[in-house]
Amino acid sequence: GIMEKKVKLSEIDNNIIKVKYKGKTLIINISEELSINENIINSQLKNIPSNYAFLCSIRDDYIKKRDILEREKDFAYSEAWLFYKTSDNKMNNDTVSHKALTNRKYRSIEDKYLKAVDKANRLISICKAYESRERIIQTISANLRKQQ
């Protein structure tokens, strides 16, 4: 398989995601992890959630999977296009292109590719939220130090 590590990412609701990884299930309440409590700013700065590193690792795996599937999809399209073109050279290029786009192998890889794109994008967004949270906490912490 493309990914040695089997990861299943599912959304329970808008704020909670469930990640199955190597037989373990991790439920992450993103809104809770990304919340900022002014009373404990300094301790929150020290305790950047450990799930962040874990999610970034999964994000990187999905980006890699997405990129590999994109190449496979392009190759399958080219393979199908050449097959149809060489099997009937009277066929015009538009028809050959449409036939290639509806080719079963191409569509199968494209479906996997689109799912990987969706998961990669979601994980990229979640990781960016953790990063912006960290920047916000650092800013608040700096502002609190200036006030003292």
C-alpha cells in the first residue's frame, strides 16, 4: 500500500475528530484543545497539545499519499488516452479524452485521490489552527508581561 501506517480519520461532529492509528483510537476535541484560557496562559504556552505533533505526522502522510495518487491518476489517464487513440486512430482527440476520463481504472484512482485530497486539506487546516493558537498565546503572554 501507499501508506505503511493505516490511519482512519473520521469526523464525529464539527469539533471532535476520531483518529484510528495502528489499532488505537484517539478522540480529539479540537475546539477544547484550541481554546485559550487567559488565566493559565503561561502554562498553556508550555503545554502545547501533544496531539498537534501526532496530527502533523498524519497530515504529512496524507500529503504524501495525495501526491503519489496524483501521479498515478495522471499516468492512468495517459495510459487510457493512448490505448483509445491507438485502438482507433480515426477517433478525434476530444472523444479520446472523454473516453480516458471515463475509464474505470482512471476513475478508481481519481476517487482515491479526491479522498486523500480532502483528508490532507482537513489535516492541513487543523494543524494551521494549532499553529495560530500558539501564536495567539505567545502574543497574549507577551502583552501580559508588558502590563506587569
